[in-house]
Amino acid sequence: MRLSLAIQVSAALFLATAAPGVDVKTATHQSSFAWRDKADWFGGFSALHISDNGQQMMALSDRARLVTARIDRLDGEITGIRILGQWPVLSSNGHRMSGGVGDSEGIAAAPDGGFYISFEGVHRVAHYPAPGTKARVLPRPRAFQHLADNGSFEGLAIDRRGRLYTLPETNRTSGGDIPVYRWNGQAWSTPFVLPQRGWFKPVAADFGPDGRFYVLERNLSAIGFRSRLRRWDLTGDVPNAEETLFETGTGAHDNLEGLSIWRDDQGRLRATMISDDNFLALQRTELVEYLLPD
């Protein structure tokens, strides 16, 4: 089955079985681009940030490596990616990290020109003033100590007020919901939860230029990956107007783990996602773009 047909069939099946109370709006698959490089550090990308014009990219590997690149486009579609620089993500002591302590999964661009990174080996979030600088690790509340290994902070987002939001991949509340943790610059809190729907797990998050909260989710089976994108309006500390923008069939895309929401030069809302190839030859690093309804 062709890729576009597989997505259409999956969308049709999903529309027939969507959870009650969830609006379904159709996102349009725009393009998929396979990104390749021969460097031994290349791969494992789990997060990205796209600039508003869609031509600048910051990508994060889950082996503590940060990459900046320029995206070449023709008629809005990606035609090439040129790496501008790459740096190891350092610890608070300025050391290179490896293994679980260096399992960097989420990234959020900060108002001060720096960025934040979330880690899921040792569950934490850290601020970096610039690439190649030492980490300033944010306080770790007791709740972080009980999160599952290899199942915590895959997603990280920042709102217009500079507050950080992260959510665990596998841990759930006693009611079965997804807890969302927020850093307000002084302390962590759990302002709200998101409903767990089906077998999908959150792997990335972002606030769009429309102010809505977006969460990319993944479902893994023995034969491949499925992806889903949901969004909410946040009124105070209450997530409202839940929408499912797309839900793919197995194998429509690779292992999508990173998400960035932005507007193109025509004012259209876009979602760009990047896949984690797990440094395996059978997988690929793929940038996937969807046009989103406003």
C-alpha cells in the first residue's frame, strides 16, 4: 500500500472509532525527507526546534549531541539539510556524558536565547546558555525519583511566559491519566493531567504560535511504529478542546520522537517531526511535515 493511501485508510478507520468528546481535525501530510550523514555521531534524534521561517533547525540526539543546521526548501518542501555545527551536551561540571546520564530527549528554546533539555536516564531538566556550555540543572522534586527508567521526560515545551512543561512517557496517575509537570522558574507543580487514550505514549511536546499545547505520541508494535498528534487549548490550568490532528497506520513513518510547531511564510501552521533511528541500519532519520488546521 502506498504511504499516502495508508495514512488515508488509517485516518478513515480512526474517524469511525474516535473517543467521545474528542474533536478530530484533518492534518495534511506535506512531505517526508530522509536525512543522511556519514559522521559516527549522526543518528538517534529525539527532539528538534524549527525557526519560524522553517529554514533553521536545532536537533538533539539521545546520546547527548546537539546539532544546528540549515534547511533548504523548494515550494515549501525540504530538499536538503546542511549541518552548521555540532556539540556534545555537557554535564553541570562541563564533562561529556554517556549512558543513562546522557539520555537527552527533549528540547525547548528559551526566551534568553539559550535552551532547556530534558533527560530520561537520570530524570531531570537542565538549562544551557548556548551550545557547548555547562548545564544548570533545575531542582528535582521527589516525584521525579520514582519515574520509570527509560520512560520519563521524552517531551519538553515552553509557553509564552517562559514556563516549562514536561510529561513522562510511561508513568500515569492513579486515575490512569498522563501527569504534566510545570516549572515556573521557582518550583515544579502538576497543574493538570491529560487523558490517556489507547496504547499511544507521549514522546514530544510543543506550544505552537497559536498558543495551543501539542503532544506527539507513539505506539510501538512488533512490525513498526504508529504516530498520533493531539492538541489542547489551555485556559488557566485546564486543558480544553482536545483535538486529534492525525493518527497513522503502522509503518507510515519511522520512529517519530521530536516535534516543532511553526508557521511558514504563507502563514500556514505546520508540524515538523523527526525520527529516532536508534542507530540501526533498518531504520532511518526522517523529517516529516504536516500542514495543520488553524
